[in-house]
Amino acid sequence: MTNTAKDIFEAWAEWNQQSFEAVKKIAELNLALSEKLIKEQVELTNSLVELTAKNAESFGKAKDVQEAIATQTAATQECSKQILKSYRSCSDLLASARKAYSDLCDTNLKAASNLNTAGKKTA
């Protein structure tokens, strides 16, 4: 069965619509990812500011150098935990976004392949 020029035009128009929807979906994915990453960074910043304030207060109450060093060590460990937690969360967000982008790409490649197949039937 051969496709007419009208069939090819309709397939092309459908693919263009799918491409437009894909670009819209990419924009939505980018916006959602940005919002989640910004939220994660705000939470980390708030946590670190709170930790720094507590550390400064504890440091001021230290009775000797050893207590001050112990306070600093504990604060550094807690800070490291918070940063690692944030890193893992951001890594999960990016992995999820990568999958969404990959799925979208696969869908559009299949649509392009179908358009290519429609063109070959006419030739």
C-alpha cells in the first residue's frame, strides 16, 4: 500500500504536533526539576544556618579548648551529614528527571520513525 502526499502531510502534521507537545513537556519537566532543586537547596541552607547558630552558641559556652574542639567536631560531622543527605536527594531528583527525559525522547524517536516509514511507502 502506498501513501499519498496527503497521507504524508497528515503524518508530518501529527509529528509536528507531537514535537510541540514534547517541547512543552520538556519545559514542564525543567520547571518541576528546578522547583524541587531550589527547595532542596533552601532546606539545606536553612539547616546549615541553624547548625551554625547552634555551634556559635555552644562555642561561646565552651569552658576550655578541648570542649571547643569537641563542639567544632560535632558541628562538622552534622554539617557533613546534612550535605550528604542533600546530595543524595538531588541525585535522586536528577535520576528521576533523566528517566523522564529519556522516556520522552524514546516516544518522539518512535514518532519520527513512523513518519520516516510513511515517507518510504510513497517512494
